[in-house]
Amino acid sequence: MVQVQLRVPEESIKDIDKWVKAGRFKSRSDAIKTMISFYEEKERTREFLSMLLKRSEEAKDKKMLIRLDEVK
């Protein structure tokens, strides 16, 4: 792990402290690491969706789509 220093708006720290106090996270550090993980997962999902849409367009261009009502 690498230690970093960052500046965070005071309101965000107040929210994080509330979540820690409520037991949702073990610490501020845990909360921020979790938020980064959620963002990374969101980005992976966005990239996957982009790839699916690209492949769908490629299939459409090559007339490789199968209509579900044609499947028996």
C-alpha cells in the first residue's frame, strides 16, 4: 500500500465521520478506500458496457443479429 495525503471538503469529512461513528466503516481510511473501490468497479462496468455496445454495432453491421421471435 502507498500512503497519500489529500485535501477533502470539510462537509465530506463530516459525512465520513458520521458513517464511521454509525459503524458503516472502520475508519476514514476504510471509507475512502471503499469509495475508490466503488468508483473502480463503476469504471470497469462502464468499459464493459462500451465494449458490448461496440460489438453489438459490429454485429448489426455484419447482419449477425438474430431476432428472438425468429428462434424456435
